[in-house]
Amino acid sequence: MRKIILSILGILFIVGSFLYAKKLIADKKKPKPISERVVKTVFTETVTNKTVKIVIPASGNLVAKRRVELFSEVQGVFKVGSKLFRPGQKFTKGQTLIRIDANEYYASVQSAKSELYNSIAAIMPDLRLDFPEVFPKWQSYLASYDLTKSTPELPKITSEKENYFISGRGIIANFYTVKNLEQRLSKYILRAPFTGILTEALVTEGSLIRNGQKLGEFIDTSVYEMEIAISESLVSFLKIGKKVTLTNLDKTKEYTGTISRINGNIDNATQTVTIYIEVKDPNLKAGMFLEANVDAREEKEAIEVNRNLLLENNQIYVVKDSVLDVLDVNPVYFSDKKVVLKSIPNNTVILKRPVPGAYAGMIVKPYLANAETKK
């Protein structure tokens, strides 16, 4: 029985091997399938060289052109004024920002002015006898002397003897002492140097103000400046007074500014020059972020394409007889998304969009937008 089973298995193995060999021979004689060649459709455009405006994009925050940090040079209690000293409060030019209690210091000033008046009055009899020619002007000065007003300038001394006499009585020294006290008395009142708005207030009414203490910040809201950095190679094309277009981040509002100043130094790290753009608009606020488009120069006989079309070694793909080829170009300016190219002959067909896996010699088919539109 065992021999019969082995014989049957042997016969089946021989028959299977024969059939498998026959199949291999049949498959070998079949012709190989011909792979279809895939031709990619590409977007192209024909080059027409023209004058390209090189626009430099930049951005920055607005800063008030006139900005004053308020500090106290005297000490005293902050008195309540006609307007509250709070951020956002508007003041006109010359209006009182802060008034510090100066009653004690005012009394000392009046005392010094009285001493000056008394010292001048004490020399009047001697002036009448020894200097009758100058007596009238000193008498007139004494008659116009008012303790409630600012001390007027002393009469002009016309002779050397008069100078010795007046100086010897200490009148000139007393006069400058009084003027110094009056000057310091004026610092108890801080007035607005221009019409603007208070952006920072660090003290409140009734608080004690110390000498050298910062009180707040006051800005002019009519004029703002924006600081931007421009490449050193493009600064020569910019001039003071040149118009600049400014936009907000949402591109919903547009403002027109002018270049007001150009820094004379070049940043060693970035090789850029700082440009200051002045802009006026009632809707602007300090700290607002804006984008600027500065017209630097015009490049003749050039085109502008997307940066992703520029290959290594400054080359781009061109289409010649439905075959891709490379062409050497001269890039003259790079922006974030665009590049300005020169040295491309007119009527050259170039790619409008990058093609994945593209290579020189690749067969392509230009996309005919006009034909598709007609259909």
C-alpha cells in the first residue's frame, strides 16, 4: 500500500512540473506591454520685458514725532487742576498739566524781592548826590517795581563808576538771586508744550511729588513717525520728501507718508540704513503697526516672477518646441515672494507655475487657456 501511494505522488509531481514548464515557455513568448509616455500640461507665459518698479516692503510701529516725558524738578503736593491728570486727557498748548503747591516757596521769593527793593531804595540818596545823571532811571525803575510781578531787568549801567557803586552795594548779586528763585518758582507749574494728549500718568491729585520723579508722558497726536530698515544698496534711490504708501494689516485702510529723515549710519550687523517716515492722519494712534511700500527705483528691460520659479545657479525653465530647457538669468532684486529678472529675451516662453519633478529635456504641453475658454 505504501508503495502505491508513493508511486501516485511521483506521477502527480511529474505531471505538475511538466505543466509549470509549459506555462513558463508560453509566458516567455508573449510580447512585453508598451508603456505609455505621459506628457505633463504646464502653465506658461511669454516674456515681454518692460520697466519694473522695485517696491521695498517694510513694516513698523508708529511713534509720536513730538513726545515729552514729564519729570518734576521741585517737591510738593500735587494740587487739583481744571482737568484731571489721567491717560487720554487732552490739553491745549500752554494749558496747565500739573500744579504743585508752592505757597512756602512763594513766600521766600517775595522776601528776596523785598530785600532787593530795599537795597535799591537805600542807595537812592547817594545816587542823587554823587550820580545825578543816572538818578532818574533808577528812580523810574523803583517806581515800576511790583512785588506781584516778575522782577524787571536792572537799568543799563553806562559808566564804570556807576558799576562800582551799584556792585559794591550788592544790588546785582541780589537781583540774580531773585531771578534764580523766580525761575525755580515757575517749575511748580507744568504747562503743555504743545496741543496733545496724555498717554501715561504716574501720579494723582493730592499725592506728594518728589524732586526728579517721573510724572507721565505727553505726546502730539497730529504727527507720527515710523522707523524702517532699508538695504544700504537701495538708499541712494531714496530722497527726503519721497511719498510712501502705508497700509494696516487688514489692507482695509491706506495712508500716505513722506520720508522725513535718513540716518547717516549703516548697521554693521544687517548692513541696513534706518529710514523715518512721517505720516499725518486723525485716525492714527501711537503704537499702531503699519506696512510700508517704498518705491526704490525702476529697472528697465526686466520682468517680475515668483521666487519659486528661480532655480539654483540663477536659472529658470523655458519651453522650446514642447521641451523644457534652462536659461541663465540675472536676478537684480529679491522680495519675500517675487524676484526681478533681467537678461531674458522677449517672446521667450517660460513656466508660469513650478512643475514637480521637472528636468531639462522633459516633454511638456502648454496649457491653452484661450482655447479652453472658447470651447
